[in-house]
Amino acid sequence: MLTFVPTPIGNLEDISFRSLQALKDAELILAEDTRVTKQLLNLINQKLNFQINTDSKQFLSVHSHNETKFTSDQFINTFKEQNCAYVSDAGMPCVSDPGAILVNFCIQNKIPYDVIPGANALLTAYAMCGFNQKEFLFYGFLPHKAVNRKSPLASLMNNEYLTILYESPHRIIQLLDEIYALDPQKEVFLVKELTKIYQRSFKGKIEDIIDEVKQSDTRGEWVVILNSVEKNLGEHLTNEDIKELNIPPKQKAKLLSKMTGKPVKEIYESL
């Protein structure tokens, strides 16, 4: 069985008993970075009074660059016959971290698997933001290069859902400047170092908080939430609405083709 185990995003005490037990029982631990995982297990042994014997376990490094290597036939029996666990460096596997390819591999090959719920920055920040909207879009990290960031950010700024981004300490100021350039009055929520000693959050219009954020210590991982844009949308246009328009059949066929993806000729002949 392969168990996907969440790990703390900062505070060691956020790890659940199920996660501890899964790590203790695992014969094989697949880790995004085996050094980070071994350090975590040592901290658990020292501070949580829960002993996990690392000497009896096999560790393999599984990250975004080699994840597909572990979806070969040779691992089917391994995952079926051994207690295996996958952990990313911090937080939930598969959420802006590797793991989804392994999940799909388990599904395709009828390998028993489970995902233990646990700490992640996405939902923690969403609960903290105070924007009273149940629907949100999680985007993750924007592209690193400035030339590739402008178009997706502009689209996200006009989203009708709350939009949640991750950002590194190296680019958080760049992101704030980009948001300010697009809309100085955009309402945002920012939080860094979730669950850690230096956790700090900011909320308000970007023009009101940008200087305060810039003057603060920006080290640490950031979650940025963009408030939604209210849109007064009418009813959606349907195929029947197009058919009832008093326009030439050829124009109707072109419109219906764009809406349905069917060839213009096929639609034209059916009108």
C-alpha cells in the first residue's frame, strides 16, 4: 500500500497521529528530499516522544524531475506488497508538490493507496483571509520570468473567484509591484511563514499596504489571495438562442460552430 502523508508546514505539532503511525509503519519512504524527511523524523523522535526507527527503513528520493521513474512495472509489486509512504518537504503531497503522478499510477494499476489529510498553506490562508466567499481558484506559483507573468496575472486579477497564489521571498516584492501596476485598489490578503514563529499577515488595498510589506522582513514563503471581481452576468447564450436569430443561415452556422466545435458545413446542412 502507498500512503501519501502530509507533513507540517512549520509547527511540528501540526502533524497528526495518523501521519506519525504511517511513517512508523512504512518500510519504504519516498521523499521529495530524503535529507529533509530524515531531519523531520529525527525531530519527531526528539521532541514529540514518538519513536520512528529510521535505520530499518529504505528511503528513495522522488521529486518533480524523476517522479515518472517510479511508475514503471517494477514498482507495482513493491507498492502492493510493502507498506510505503510518500512525503513532500512540507504540507500536502500533490498540492503544488509532486505526488499526483503516483496517485494516478496507483489508480491505473489497482494499487491500494490512501491520502491522509493534514496541514497545507492553501487552506490555512483561505481560512485566515476573511474574504466571505466560498468559491476560490488555486493557481499556485506564477512563472518565474517577468515576461511570462503579465498575461496570467492580468487574467487572475479579473477573476470572479478568490484567487490564491504562492510566492517565494525572492519575488514577493515583484508580485506586489505587478499587482499595483494593474490595479492599485485591488484588495489582497498576504501571509508569510504560516504556523512558524515569524508568521505575519497583511490585508487591504494594495496601495495601502504595499509600503508596509516592503519595509517588513520578506523572508519566508508567502501565500497571496486576490479578492474576487464582482460580475453581473446575464443568462448564458444557448444554441437555441442562436437558431432563433433573424440572420442568414451561414452566419448562424459560423456562430454555432464556435459554440459547439462542430464543422460549419455540418451545422449549415442541419439548419
